[in-house]
Amino acid sequence: MCLAVPGKVVEIKEKIGVVDFSGIKREVRLDLVDVKIGDYVIVHTGFAIEKMDEKDALESLEIWKEILKIQEDY
């Protein structure tokens, strides 16, 4: 199973970007998408595979926060 968590592109160097996943920053390949700094992406196996609408990305991140909170309380 693959979980898709959106991340925000915060830096771009040619075809490598730095994506912020709620405070955790990772380098990802940008070969498959056309993005700019500030865009949200879905990453799989180190590649950004899809650009995501900011509204949808923020909604998804809120749901993830709720899930993590429930798990912490459990």
C-alpha cells in the first residue's frame, strides 16, 4: 500500500526539489512534473508524480493531522 501525503515545494535546483512535508524536508526528483516553488506535490519513491491543488493539499494535510492526533490519543 502507498500513502500519498502532499508536500510543498520550497526549493528547486534543476530537476531536484526540496519538498516540505509538515516540517520534514526531503529532496525529490521533479522529472515528471512541471512545478514552481510554492506548489504542492504528491511524491512516490523519491519522485514528484503529481501536482496538487493548494486547497486540496491543505484539506488533506488537516485530515492527516486529525488521524495522527487520534493515534496519539489511542
